[in-house]
Amino acid sequence: MANLLRNGAIALLLFLGLLAIFPTWSYRIFTYIPVGKWTKQRLQIGLMGEFWLGTQLGLLWTPWAGFGGNFSTSSS
């Protein structure tokens, strides 16, 4: 189960990374997903939204940055 979740997360990050590199692909894909119709107000895409997302991801990543992948709790 853990490997499936990890591989799924890797695939999702790779897919989103490709969409970031090729914005025309993301525009094509997201035209089929009517996210704006689900919300009451129109979504605003711009520098402020990107800044907000970046700060939230930075806050999420910062506590884990110092561990270096060593998550074991045993002292041996």
C-alpha cells in the first residue's frame, strides 16, 4: 500500500511538472474540468495566487527539510 501511494504521488508530481513546463497542455486539460463553475466567485490566477501557493508549500516543506530522509526512530 505504501509503495502504491508513493508511486501514485510520484506520477502525479511528474504529470503536474510536465503541465508546468508546457502550459498549452494544461490549458487544454483544464478546459475540460469546469472548476470555475463549482465556486461562487471566479478563480483569479495571477502572481498573488502563485505567491500564496508557494508560501504554503514552503511552510509545509520546512519542518521536513532537515531530516534528510532518515525517518527511523530507533537509536541502534
